[in-house]
Amino acid sequence: MRHLLRMAGHSGRTNMHARNLAIVWAPNLLRSRDIEAAGFNGTAAFMEVRVQSIVVEFILTHVEQLF
């Protein structure tokens, strides 16, 4: 998480601020076998990734307090 926070610090050059990093990394960081087994697709899959990205963005914006 600290590494991703450092990456977000370069968002002026990379446009990878905390929200974009969360969208990219959330499905890997918060992977759920139950969700994969249920075979989510379409809207359900989008909503799940959205929730995951919100959680990861929260963690990234509060790294110092959490860790």
C-alpha cells in the first residue's frame, strides 16, 4: 500500500492518482473466490469492482493512519 501511495504521489506526471490506482489494483488485492465461483458478469461484476475500488481508494488515502 505504501508503494501505491508513492506512485500516487507522481500523479501529476502519470495521472495515476489514488482513484485510478484503486480501479486497477482492487480486483487483484480484494479477489474473492466466492464471487468468481458465482460467475458475476455484466452489471453485477461492475458493481463488485466498484465496491472493491472504493475500499482500496479509502485504504490508499489513509495509509498512514491504518498502517
